[in-house]
Amino acid sequence: MIKACIFDLDGVIVDTAKYHYLAWKELAKGLNFNFTKKDNERLKGVSRMRSLDILLEIGKKDLDEETKLKFAENKNKKYLEYILKMTPDEILPGVIDFLEELQSKNIKIALGSASKNAMTILNQLKLKDYFEVIIDGTKVSKAKPDPEVFLKATQELNVKPEECIVFEDAEAGIEAAINGGVKCVGIGSPENLGKANYVTEGFENVSFKKIIELLN
Ligand code: B16
Ligand code: MG
């Protein structure tokens, strides 16, 4: 029996990838190389420092650790400028109805995100109160596909992994759920998210009831 749902944030509840993209693109410009939208796909669900390593690999740049930390900090400052302008209008379609259906059925709700800015984003979107447990990039030491983020959420919710469903838009996140023994619904296209138990474009016209039927 499913007792809880764990949501990834970026790409599931809100599309922040476009802001990450703008901030990383600016950094790449400063280093004299181009960073494309296609390149940005590789950063979804990946931690900030790992994202920087991928970016530098694309631009064929080699930087020492101290410079990398400074660049990551600068990128985050730029990213914060964008997310501090976000409003609840940016919550993806169907998300609020889905969360309210869960509440009405007494299904527990948690967040499982790699982002260290998750609290700021939830505050901007006025969504924080829906979440009983919030596990974000400040609370984990191992990045997805390691299951740490989702297993910490199950522990804090006091439920077993097999009693949960994870909602994820990134391949690394889906692998993290599978590695933790948690069922997973992919948010996006089946081409990239084939490992998930079920894939849907988003939450519009999707109910918890329907997902349970499909997973059984
Ligand atoms: P930050 P998620 C992830 O969030 C993003 O998908 C990924 O692109 C980003 O690099 C990562 O958070 C770290 O974000 O720089 O804000 O700590 O999808 O796990 O909710
Ligand atoms: Mg994501």
C-alpha cells in the first residue's frame, strides 16, 4: 500500500532548468565558449559542482579547485537573481491539484531534491506547507543516482521505501529511486525516462488514483 509520495523539485514541480541555463551560459560566455540548451540537458538533476565540471569539460577548460568554487558561487548568485523573481504562477500545471488530492487521501508528502536552493524556491512558490519532510542538497552527501536523498525522506516520513512513489524528471533521479527500492514515476518523455515504472508528461489530467491503478 502506498503511504507517501516524494517529489523532485526542478523539472517536476517547477521549471527552473531555464534559469540554471541562463546562469551557466553567462559563466561560459565569460570563459569564451558557447553553452547550448542541448548541453544544459546534461545538468538536469546533477549537483552544482558536478554541473560545473560538465560545463568545463564542454568548454575544454581546466580550473583549480579554488577557482571552481568561486565560479560556482558566482553562478549561484546569478541563479538566485532569477529565482527570487519567481511567483506561484510558475508552478507546473496540475501540481497543486495533485498535492491536494494526496492531502485529502492522507498520503504523506516529501521533497527529495539535489538543489541547495530548494527552500528558497518553495518559499517563492508558496508551496512549503504542503511538505511534511524536505530533503534537499544541504542535507545529503551523496548525489543521485545514489538513493540517499529518497531514503532519508522515507526515514523521516517513517515509511518503508516500498510504500512510496518518487516523481522525477532526470535519469539520475530515476536510477536513485530504483537503487533505493522505491517505485518511480518519470515526468517527461518515455525516450529518456524508460527506466521508470510509469512515465507521464506532467500532472495535468493525472490523478493519484490513476497512477496507483497503472502501477499495480
Ligand atoms: P543548486 P532537482 C537539481 O534539482 C537540478 O535539476 C540541477 O540542474 C541542479 O544543478 C541541482 O539541483 C543543484 O542545484 O545549484 O540549486 O544547488 O532536480 O534535484 O530538484
Ligand atoms: Mg529534477
